[in-house]
Amino acid sequence: VADRALAQAGAADEQLRRLRQEPRSQTASSPSGLQSSAGGPELLLGIPWACKDVLCTAGVRTTCGSKMLEQFVPPYSATAVRRLDERGAVMLGKVNMDEFAMGSSTENSALGVTRNPWDLSRVPGGSSGGSAAAVAAGEAVFSLGSDTGGSVRLPAAYCGVVGLKPTYGSVSRYGLIAFASSLDQVGPLARTVEDAALVYEAIAGHDPLDSTSAPRPPEPVLRTLEEGVKGLRLGLSPDYFGEGLDGEVREAVMGAVRRLEREGAQIVEVRIPHLAYALPVYYIIAPSEASSNLARYDGVRYGLRVPGDDIVQQFSKTRREGFGPEVKRRIMLGTYALSAGYYEAFYLKAQKVRTLIRRDFEAAFARVDALITPVAPTVAFRMGEKVEDPLQMYLTDIYTLSVNLAGLPGVSVPCGFSSQGLPIGLQVIGPAFGEPQILRVARAVE
Ligand code: GLN
């Protein structure tokens, strides 16, 4: 990785020399011909960043936090990674995550835990815990993570950095190791909203290599970032402020809302009546898709192979040794929910409720420009506190999951500290492709 970083730094020097000599219009076009947004390509030149180990990096080991892929070296890079490479950003290395992005604390990695830089006895959140911790500790200027149910926004909140989960289809999933394909999105983590916006502009935009990539130009977010909240209608829903929300988190979020109101935003009460079903719906849909996606780890095509007497034994031994307990739990839940006779009762029903949740948001966004909610019910919890109780762990994502179910953009931005000095995050949710307005609101919260 160090060699690669040095080589990239050399390439960045070369690119800088060219930029000084050539007019900007010539250097702005991407060599691969991928459609990429504007936004000053030179701004990322030479900037060191950290990459969640769920994104394929050509020639650099990509483990996904799993024994199954511990020695896997991809032959190609994810589109998001490639777009950063092309702009001369320097990838320092790959960072830790929950195995296959399943978790909320980065304690589920088969390769060791990651700690919260604010308090080493606490978790950094997950599953992009390494991405958030690296930025919070000043080890990287920004990072990429992936968010299936909150995995960029939650660790951003726990580590006091900014994390953006873009609209489904706005950042290519090509080269992102799949967890739940209808929910997964790649997103940036950074110290400021401006940095996150800059990285978002670099990685967003149509990619023919991902069939779910939106065939539209990327949203330009930087140019409206400083416009403030005057005249914006911001929704507040009691559905996000009920039982289980820590008092200090509530106070910090409401304090920020009052500031936004003073700056000229209009606060409107809205309801998301089906929000209470987001968690159960997510835990049918995500494991179902995971069980299907993870069927590819058969001991033949990728990564680990544990030999057996015959192919069936090799298959089961490989999967028994290669997957950790949380991954196995999800595969079993998903296989059950998709099996004959149960599909209608569980998976199909969950899809219908998912539509109701999406409609709730559509109705809300007919009245407001963005919604303000907490990111998580509490601040970062202690390591080991929830490992024995998966349901407690799942509840951590109660405020973030619905955004993925509805395919919407959401950003987590720091809004204060608890009495113990731990960072608290605020979430801004927008309508599909509403990245410009949610980042503008987040910028006003900062
Ligand atoms: N914590 C959630 C889960 O375990 C979300 C993870 C994610 O967004 N990748 O599924």
C-alpha cells in the first residue's frame, strides 16, 4: 500500500505540473471517459484518503472485514475509487469495517476491532467504523464508506465527523462488495460539510457499469452550499423523538433546530406514520438480499477455500470457517424469509410496507425541503456493551434505516457534545436527489 501511495503521489506531482501548464478545460475531462461532475478536479489532487475495505481496489487486498476474503486481491477498482484516483487523490490504505458491512460498532470485523478516537473504551459506530475513526483521528483528510442502513451516518455521528449517504443510484455501486443491493450506497466521510460535498461531486454521476446508476447528471452541491437556510421549510417529526431517545441527544438536536429557525428557516411538523416498521422491514429485506448475494462465496470463485472430501463438503467447510456469527445469522434469517411458503408472509409483506414508508416520505417532502432528525438514540456506547444482544445492536440504526428503504439522501453532521464530551450527530434527510439542499442545511448546522 505504501508503494502504491508513493506511486500515486508521483502521479499527482506529474498531474499538478500538467495542470499548471494546461488550461483547465483540457484536464477536467476524465481519462476513462466516465461521466463525472465538474467541481474543480484539482481540489482533490494529492489529498490523502482512507478507503473502507468493502470497495475493490485493483492490486490492493480487499477483505470486507471477513476471513472469507482475507487474501482477496481484486483485479479492478470500484468506480468511486477510480474517480478519486483520476483526480489525483492519494489512497493511504484500506480501513476496518464490520464483516460484510453487517453491524453498527465495527466489533464484527474478523480482523480486529476499531476504537473511537474520542474515547478508546467506546465503539466508533459501524459498519464504516474505520472510515470515521481515521478521519476523526486526523489520519486521513476524508474517507469513503458504504451505507446500507446507516453505516456512514452512524459512525460519522459517533466520531464527530460529517457523513453523507447519497440518493440510491447517485453513486455507482460498481466494485462495492454487495450486502443488500437495493439499499447499498457509497458515501464520503470528512471533517467538514464542504469536504464531504467536494468528494461527493467527484464520485457521483452516471456509470454504465452499474445498472442501477441513475442516468442523470450528478447534482452540483458546492455552488449552493453557503446559501443558508433562510426561506427553507424544515420538517420535524415526533416519530423520531419518541421513547428511547437520550435526553442530551434530543437537546443538542433541538438546539440546532432553534438556531436554524433564528436564521430564517420555517419549522413545520410532519409525520412519518410507518416509521415504526422500518426496523422489522429492514431486517427482512437486508438479510434476504444478503443471503442471495453471499451465495457466491462457495470456496471456488473468490477468497477462502477449505478443502473437503467432495464439493459439497468443501462448500460447507469454507462457509463455516469463512463467515463470522453475524454474517451466518443474516444468511439464515434471509434464507428463511425467502424460502417457499414464507416468501409471501415475510419478504413480500416487507416490500409492501417498504412502499408505505417511501410514500410517507413523499408526502412529507411535498410540504418541506428537508427533515431534521437525530442520527442515533445515544452517543457512542462502550465496547462489548451490545455484542451479546443483536437486537440492541439493531436498534442503534432506528433513525437511519428508513432513509435506505426509501432510497433517499441523508447526511450526518455534528451538532454538539454530551456531558461526557462525546460528539452528537444530527441527520438531515432530503427527497431523492436533494443532496444540494441537505448539504446546505448541514452546512448551516456546522
Ligand atoms: N447496522 C446495520 C446492519 O447491520 C446497517 C449496516 C450498514 O449500513 N451497512 O445491517
